[in-house]
Amino acid sequence: MKFMRLPLAAMVLGLAGCATVPQDAGMAGEASTQTSATSEDAVIADLVARMSLERKVAQLIQPQINSFTAEDMRRYRFGSYLNGGNGGPYGDEFAPASEWLRLADEMWDASTAPLPGDEPVIPTMWGTDAVHGHTNVVRATIFPHNIGLGATGDPDLVRQIGAATATEIEVTGIDWNFSPTVAVARDDRWGRTYESYSEDPEIVAAMGAALVEGLQGRKGADDFLGKGRVIATAKHFFGDGGTEQGVDQGDVNGDIEELKAIHAVPYPAAIDAGVEAVMASFNSINGKKMHGSKAMLTGVLRGEMGFDGLVVGDWNGHGQVAGCTVTDCPQALLAGLDIYMVPDEWKPLLENLVAQVQDGTIPMARLDEAVGRVLKVKLRAGLLGEGALKPSARPNAGEYEKMGFAPHRAVAREAVAKSQVILKNNGVLPLKQGASILVAGEAADSIAQASGGWTLTWQGGRELTNDYFPGATSIWSGIERAARETGGDATLSVDGDFAERPDVAIVVFGEQPYAEFAGDRKNLAFADEEGLALLRQFDEQGIPTVSVFLSGRPMWVNRELNASDAFVASWLPGSEGAGVADILFGKREATGRLSFSWPASCAGEPLNGPDGALFPLSYGRNFDDVSPLGQLDESCAQFDGAAAAEWYTNGRLASGILASAGGVDLPNLRGQAGGIIARGIDKDRQEDAREIAFSPGSTLTLSQEGEGSGGYRIIYALASRPTGPVKLMSGDAEIDITQQLIHADEKGWREMVISQDCASGLGDSLAIRSEGALILRVSSIVRQELPEGTSCSF
């Protein structure tokens, strides 16, 4: 995919024994035969006919880089592999681009080692989630998430973003991007709303097709899947944005034609644009999980829409099909899945599939069909044949200066500016020349918060300081530079204090980063009061205010709107904060328009659509629109009562909760320190739990900033029996839980309740100390007020 495309006859030369074999007398007869085969199907049929059963099945297996080695690749010859959102080469998720390329070469070499006899060598391919730039890699350009791109209304700009992303992907030797997401989000409580361009399927279709063309090139063009292009994936087929109550991986119910009229609309556009892969969705349609739905994957996607590329599963999604497990699911292949994304348990799945073909559960014809689809995409992408180059030998590979390339950052800055939507303006925008500006809020100088999830780590997060983003510009930095350029000055004061009274205050605040189900919400009420307190503080001081609201969805922010003189929906702009300043200072026209309706009520209703929306689809102000917004209702039942404080749930530590061992932080309860090793594991969903390995004498501590109250509820399981005393400590309480853990061994997931009944004097920290080796799994830690007399339980 990184070189001149060759005629099909030439492309298959050398596939009998190794990746690149000179044409000689021994190959002449085969080459002559191949020359007469002028179609893709003939080339693919010849390759499939010469493959062993195990090699065929391996083409359908996609493990993650942290669960297999180059030797495994050489032995099994996986058709593809991926890096998870928290995965990096050689176990380092913050590895430089050179290490990503080194691993790509290593896996390519292993997959193209010679095979005996006539069996063809089939190179592997690497897939990644570059959903808003190649953002798994340090120094990459971070573009706005899709929700912001939808607000630009500019498919040509999205096409440029796709091309820039493809180039940066090629720098690291990766072949395949799991993007674009073409979900039509219809309930903004869904944690993936920011991955959707719009609630309007036509907008999603236009933007999704544009990104496909940017990534792959225009269908039929000379550079299609050539230099500067990578394989694209339309996802998640289909209905992922229409689940009941916005629950990720949940149920979508209704008349199938009505559902297709909304959620299937973007796929024909992506197919017409030439998309080579489609990813199956986690959700179900009328009770049938998509990974096991032949009616959808075969009947609709292939039969009705004419898709002829490959269908890849999502992270262990096949394991959710009725009657399936992660390691045993012929149903998915029979339904139309072509590649199983099986990050960790790839070996037993491979062995079971081989056995199921041998015993007739899976017809050989269906296996050959799936393998053929995988090979066809590789053939189109130039990964097969004499001209196929190892990753480091391809154009753009190793040109590390193109990571965060200045032209790419310029495109990103334009996208940021065009995505800003002004919801309110009493005349304070654009900011006046020469103004003295105070910038407040913890998010102002946080590139991580401005970038959201899928940024260096799967969930993103404030634990990623600006040092992780060399070359990037925070919103504060962009404002400071713009202020100087206009003859004014800007001061950063996170807490809003100042020595000299400013002319105007800009408050940057919003949602903490999240991805997928960790971002699911029960309502759309924005409850974090940091920004609100700052706005009210400035209002009382008579200082005009501008709100810059960072979020992955529209939210109920009536209180903040009332307290602001201007309010800008900034979405998740990414690495080019200067684009925000371009709008605040009037360097560009304010053209951003809502691609989602804005909720009118605290409960978040209407969920999507014009009826009762505070701001409808396509709303947004120009600078000359200074009409008053009027006072908005600030009452909100969602804020009444004290809810449980979730310290750890859905794979995330709550804001203000710190994990540490031996005095060293473990950001988001991951990593290694003080004799503790914590890693993400799957309980119900991708990495929604932690496995914590204690070495003898080690202590894990969770602590809360500020004051809390109540007892603790912990959902846990034992991966190994305690080999020494285990104590739980909080405040003045110390409890020996050794016998309780021994009793819990091999009993699956259990609930532990720690109340004043057995632990008087509970404090704002929770520590577990093990005198012997121990492996403990945890999926949830909640602190809450418990009824008086609540007994402890384990």
C-alpha cells in the first residue's frame, strides 16, 4: 500500500516460498499460469488453494501486540494484529515512533519467513485505532474528535484530515486504521457520542465518506491505497448509536426498516467511497448480537449494500453472541464475520476453529470465502506480491519529522477553529484588541483534557501532563500568544485569583476524558462546579466572562450559560489550542454549527431532535449575533440527594482519587510500583477491571483528595489464593481479611462491604497490604453512606 501498484500477475510472483523471490526458470511456469488470471478472484483462488488449513484459520485471527511474540507470528502466521488503546510496542504505550516501526518490521519479517513446499507466504497487516489522528503515538497531530468535525460542516477538511492521519500512520509502518466511526448517535448519554459526527445520518454519511477518501485515496485514483494512504474501516455496523438509554454495547429495538433509515445510511456512502473494511458492532438488533447476525452481516451489508471487503469483529465481540465464548464461536464466522478480534485468547480460538472446520461445523467453503476476503484487501492494498515492501522500506516510513508535521497541525488548527460553536454572546466576542485577559480553570492548560479519550491511552486523562505532547499547543498557550499579537496580555490563574483586575476572564472547563462505556451517563446534567464557581466569582466582581466548554456531547449547562457573557461549545479540539483562540480573537469567522441538538432539560431530554431543544441542529452564532439569550431555568432534580461516590468503576479511577504503591503513583490504577503490578482485564467489557499482583510485603493505597464519608463497597475476585496475611486499612481501622479471601478463592466475582460495624474510624484512604504473593481482581470500588447497623461482608 506504500508503493507503485503492480499488475496482478506480477504481484503474485514469489508467494510460493517467501515474500520476495526473483522470477527464475523454476517460477516461469507458475508465472505464465498466473498471467492468464486477470481478475482478483483468480489470484486469490490460487493462493487459497495452496494454503494449509491452519494457515487459513490464522488469517482470521487478530491478536493484540501485548499477547503474542514474533515467534508466535512465525509459527501461526496471523493474518492481522492490532494494538489496543493501552497497548504499545514492547509493553511501552508511550514508546517513540521508531519503536512502533521496529515492531512492524519484526512482525512483517516473521510473517514472511519461508514456508516449505508450495504453500504461499502471506504477509500480515497491523491495525490501529487512529480515530482522531494517529493518537496512540507520542508527537502525532491530534485532530478534533468527530463531534467537532461534524460542527465544521466541511467534508473537504475532513478529507484532508484523513490524508494527514494516513501519512502519520505510515511513518510508523502500520497498514490499517479502524476508522471512521459512522455511528448516528441518537442518545447523547452514550459514552461514544463524541465519535459520531452528528445525530443527522446524512451529515454522518458525508463526513464518513470523506474520511474514507482521505485515508485510502479516491476510488479509481492513481494513489488509491498507494503512498500516503492506509486501509480504512467503517464502524460499527450497525446501530451502535441507537441503543436503549444510550448504554454502550446495548440493545437497539424497533422496526428494522426504520432503524436502517437512520443507522445504516452512512454505510452505502462509505462503500461507494471504496472502504475496504467494516467492523461489526457490539450492540444487538432486536435481541440479536451483531457479531452473530447473518441477516445483518451477510443479508444487509453484503446482499443489499454490495460490500465486498472484509468484516472484522470488535474487541472479543464474538464472545457476546448467544451460545459463544471468546474461544469458541463458529456462529460468528457463519454469520459473516471474516476476522475475529481476539486480543488475548487467540490460541484456543484458533485451535477450536481448526477443529470445527475438520468436523464440518464450519464448511470449508465458508472458511475459504473469509480467507479470500482478507487476502483480497491485502492484494488491493499492495501487501501481497513481488513489490511488497517491509514497513521500514515504504514511503513515509521512518520520516519521523512527519509526526506532528507542520502542515498537518495547520489542518488541525483550521478544524479546531471551524468546529467552535458560539451559543451565547452578549458582545464580548471577539475579544477587543489590547485587552488584559485572565484565563482560569484546570482545563485551560491541559492538552489531555482538550483531547479526550483515545489519546495516548485508551481513556485519556489528566495524568497525561503536557510533557507527553511535544509540539502541541494548549488552549491557554494559544490565547496567550494571540493576546500578545493583538497588543494585549494574558495571565493564567487556575483558581481565578488576580493581582490586577482584567478586562475579561476566559474560563475553560468541561468533562474529564473518557472512552466508550466509561463515558456512559444516566443524564446529561453537567455537575462539576469548578467552572460554575469561577464564572459566578467573576460575575460578582463585575468582570465579563467567556466560557470555553470542553465536552464529548451537548450537556445541560443552564447555570453556566446564565453566568457567562459568551459561551463557546469547544468540543474536544485536540492538540491545536490556537484554533480556539482564532475564534475568541476574531481571526476567523465563527462558522461552527451544532451537528447535535442541545438539551433543554436537566434530565437530558429531548435526547436528540428539535422538539424542546434549547438549541436545535445547525444552531450557532456569528459575531454580529448578540441577541440576548434570556435567563434559563437552573432547577435540576439530578443534583438533589447525595449519590454514591464511585472511586473506581468501568476501568477508571474517579477524579480526585489517587492510586499509589511504595510512594509512587499508579495513574488510573495501572502500571508497576512498590511491588505492585496492575493491569487492565476484561470482566464484562474491554478493560473494565484491574488485576493487581502483590509481591510479598507490598501495599496498594487509594486515597481521596478532600473529605469523604461512608463505607466502602468493593466488587472483587481472587485470581490466586493468598499466600500470607492480607490486611485492609482505612483511617483508624485495620482488618485482617485473609480468611475471607481464602473463602472467596475460586468463587468468582463477589461484593465486599466495609462499614463502621467492623471498621470504626474509616478514613479517606483505603489500603490493602499483603504479606505474601497475591493476585486480586477489582471491578468497582464505591464509597457511600450505609444504613446504620450495616454489617461488613466479604
